Amino acid sequence: MNSEKRTARITGILYLMIIILAGFSQGYVRSGLIVSGDTTATAANIMASEGLFRIGLATDLTAFMMDAVVAILLYVLLRPVNKTLSLIAAAFRLLAHPAIAGLNLLNHIAAVQLLGGAGQAAFFETEQLHSLVTFFLDQHHHGYLIAGAFFGVHLLLLGYLLFKSDLFPGVLGILIALAGLGYLIESFGDFLFPGNEKVLGWIVGVSAAVGELSLTLWLLIKGVRVRQESSRQGSSAGLG
């Protein structure tokens, strides 16, 4: 197995783990505990399942740490196409999840500390406490959207690089670029046109699932193309 194929397989394994961990945090923990528009029910759910909520924080943090490695591995694979664009794409991915989304977890930590901290009732009425918890949860959601905007730019650049690379089929680049567009539509759409969160969520959910899962499966199963199979860049391209 050559170094490019090995790098691709490692990237695929990490990408799959990121999808599983982040999917658990967002799709199972948060969606199961946070009740939109009901601060009392949300607070009660978090207090009743504080351990699960904290596990969701840990799996999110683990996914973001892995994403830092994926950003570098994708840079290594795609820098022969365009070193500058590949570096910019890596920078946007590092900013999106390891940086912005990682720090954004502080909002969830604040929420669970407010609910679990001893003596909080002495400082806040119950309704005030629940409203403050909801505030931090809302800030996490907005931070998630900001991270998504950076990730969307990353995916647009990644899609272009994949399309131009002789290591991957062009259709993967198109699907990843569409996923990037989905992230940008959700992020900017939520800020500019509030009240359409469900529609925007479906747009990014479908586009991201198709694009990122396709890339992950390709990396796991195929790895990369043998360079001789494509003449788009010629056989002289290398990792240097």
C-alpha cells in the first residue's frame, strides 16, 4: 500500500469516527434533551440526564480534536493540486471545528454548571435560572452556525481540490462543494432570515450527509486512485 492510499485510509477512518461522535452529540444527546421553546422541560431533561449531557460534550470535543488531524491529512493529499488553496482549506477547517466549535462548548459547560451547581437557587429564581440556561444553549447554537460558515468555505475549496485531483473522482468534488454550499446557506440563512431553521436544517442535513458520507466511504474503501488512471494532472504530480 503506497503512502497516499495509507494516508487516505487513515483520513477515512478518522472522518467516520468524527461523523459517529458528532452525530451522537448532536443527533442523540442534544436533540433528545433540548426542547425548542420550552425552557422548563429542557432544564429538567438536562438535570435528569446530566451524565449523558456531559458525555455529549466529551464526544464533541473528541471529534473536534480528530478534525484537526483530518485537516492536515487532507492538506497532504491535495497539496499537489494547489498548495496555496489546500493550505487555505485546511486553515478554514481548523478554524471551524477545533477552534470555534471547540470554544463554543463553553456555552454548554456554563449551562450544565448552572443547573448542577450547588446553591444556584440562592442567586436566581427558578424561572430566571432556566432562562439563563436557555440563553447559553442558544449561544451554542449560534456558535455552531458560525463554525458552520467556516466549514462551508472549507468544503467549497475541498470540493474544487477533489475535482481537480487525479486521486479522486470528480463527482466527489461536486458533492462536497454542494455540502459546503448547504452549510453556508444554513449559517447565513439563519442569521438573515430567522424562523426558517427547519428548512435550512434539512438543506444542510441532506447535502452534508450525501457529500461527506460519500467522501468518507471512498477514502475507506478505495483510498485514492492510481495516478495512471487519470491524465488530468499527469503522472508527475507527487506529494513532494
